[in-house]
Amino acid sequence: MGAARNSPKPSPRRRSNTLQYLFDLDSRISGSNLTGNNSIVRRSPIESENEELLSVISYCTFSYPFTDHAESASHQDLKRLKLVQLLSIVKTSKKPPDDQILQPLFSMISANLFRPLPPPCNTTAIYILPDDDDDLIAAPAAVWPHLQILYDILLRLVMNTDAKALRDYIDHSFLQSLLALFQSEDPRERESLKNVYHRVYSKFTFYRSFMRKAMNDVFLHYVFETDQRHCGIGDLLEIWGSIINGFTVPLKEEHKLFLMRVLVPLHKPKGMQAYHRQLAYCVSQFVQKEPVLGGIAIRGILKYWPVTNCQKEVLLIGEMEELVENIDPEQYRKLALPICSQITKCLNSWNSQVAERALYVWNNEQFVKMASQAIVEVFPVLVEGMEKNLKWHWSKSVRQLTENVKAMLEDMEPGLYTKCLQKLDLQESAARQEELRRKEKWERIEVAAASKQFLQPPRYISVSN
């Protein structure tokens, strides 16, 4: 995963300043604990708790894993215990931490979470980046016990601390780094990220516009600028589904543009199957809120309809059927012909799964109602598709389903079906006559060419020495 290698890292300057701050603080604490007569100075419980927190944070700030694997295992176990201790302190604390704790705490979280992601589908325990031989990446199985606790700490901080107090620590850079981690292949990490990012969106109202734009940039980069797999598209769409559910009607122009420019193009990539469920839910939410947007969604899906990907076709047929149930009935007449034309192409598909799924659409009463709104324009296309299936399709089940749909259409408009069938016979007869005329014309041309070649004397080319 090339993009993962460029995941944001914590700033070295910020990290070194934090470590120096912790070392200096430890020195001051050690010096202040003893007087000239070696007598212990009493500290308040709050000071003792802060010192304990800073000591744990200072230990957990270093990066892992280590080059010495034996030492790495023991230190990681100790670090995990320290993180559990830190999570317990954060959970049981009666008041939110102050700036003296928040600064090193968020620096520790950033140093551990924001790391380069490993290449996909590797099973080795350690990965070495070619750009920097000193940067080692642990396998997800070794890292996750620590990451899980870190995400729990971060989630607890977001839930229990005032948004304004965290504004200096959860900034635009921090949110962008969280987004970059959605490329992780570990579904457990993406689930934790989704919870944190959604909680931040709910609580940090002043960041909502930026967070929506940042997610849209990820979608657009995935659709138009890279062919690489992105594991987190479905998770980000789940967040968007919750956001769309909270939109008020009438929808803002910004949100309608998101449907047209982001959600509809997400039907284009080859990997759409991985996130189609979440994508269809988002589009459906828009159409349910404003049914007039159904026309925009359907025309966009038809624009990106696949040519050779049968699995995508089956998914899109199902999504189209669902949209027809939610769109404004006043749009039925405008959309009936393009929708039925595409469905007819699908029921003529040589792939039996696509053909059967397209034929099952006619069991939907709302779909039949839409077709009946433009029955004069739609019937010629349908009749041609039905007859073609009955004559030429290889699948017995597809032919049987076609017989059932044909019987239903004949019951709807028996006179019109017969008229379309007669017109189709005339078109086929005219096509056969045109084909015969074309063959006769080519035969005359070939005979004339042969006779002219036979009567014409041969030509020789002389070559001088």
C-alpha cells in the first residue's frame, strides 16, 4: 500500500520537546522530594496523581517495537501494563486532566498511533521501510493490544473533556492523521477509529465542515487519482450515513453537491463491492429526505454502469430497484425509459445471475407502476428483450422466468404487446431483406472484380542492373 507509507508521523520537534519537558519535570520532582536534611516534603493528592500520570506517560511515549526482539517482548508487556494503568486513571479521575497532563498525554498518543502502515498482505513479524532503515513496523497482531488501549484512552478523553479544552490538541493536523489510519487493514483498528472520529464530529461542532471536507478528499482521491485498494472507504461511509441521517430538510446545496460529486462517482471503482452496502444506504438516505434527488442518483448510476463486471451489475440492479421505490412518482415518466432499457440489457446478459436478478425486478409493484407511466415508450424495448431471451438464451431458468414476465406484460396491455410483436417481426423481416441485398451486392462486386482482373493483361516491372 503505497499511500500508507506516507502516513503522518508525529513531529520530531514536538516529541523531543515533550520528552525534555518530562525529563526536566522528573528532575524537579526528584530534587523537591528531599530537603537539605533529607526530610520528605509532603505533596497534595492531586500533585501525587499528576506525578504518577506523568511517569506513566513518560514511559509510554517511546516507539515500538525494538530491534532486539527478546527485549522488545518484555518491554511491550510492561508498556501494555502501563497503558492499562493510564486508562484506569483516566477513567476513574473525578475531573478532566489539565494542560500539564494533556500536552504530554496527546504527544504520547500521537507518537504511538500515527505510524507508517505496513504493506498489505504480509505475514512476517517485522517490516523494514526502504526509505528509512531505522523505522520498523510491527505486525498488526503484535501492535493491536497496545493500540486498543490507546484508542480507549483517546475515546475516553474526547467523551469526558470539554471540546474547547481539547481544541489545542485535537486540531486539523490530528484529524488528518486519524483519517490516514483508515487505510489500516485491521478491521478492529478501523472500528475504533470510526468510533473516535464520529465522536469527535458529534462533539466538536466547530470542526464539522473541515471533517466533512477531509473525508470527501479521501473519497475523491480514491475514485479519480489512485487505483489502489483503500480498506476504510466503507467505514467512512458509515460515518457519513449517520451524518446524512441528521440533515434537516430542505437540504443545503453543499449536501446535494456531495451526492452528485462524491457519492455517485463512488459507484465507478472496480472495488465498489467492498463498500456498496454503506454507499447504497447513504444514497437512499438522500432520496428519502428529498425524493426529487432520485433522478440525479439514478442517472449517475446509469452513467457508471459496468460493462463486464457481473457482480457489480447484480448489486446495482438491487440499488436501482430500491431507489425506484423512493423517488418522486412525478419523475416516473422521465426515468422509465432509461431504467427499463438498462434492465432489459441486463436480462439479456449471458451471465445467468445478472439475467435472473433483472427479471426478478418485475416482481416489484413499484417498478411495474413506474414502467406503466411510460408504457408506450417502454414496451417496444421490453418486447424485443423478451423475445430475444426466449429465442437465444442458453439458461433454461432464465427462459422460464422470461416466460413469466412476458405473461405479466401481456396481461397489462395485450393489444399493445401484440402490436409491438408485429412491429418487431416487420423489423426482423426488413433486416433479413437488407442483409440479402447486401450479400447480393457484395457478390456482384466480387464477380466484377474477378472478371476485370482476368481480362486485364499482367504487368511486369523491369529492374535494371
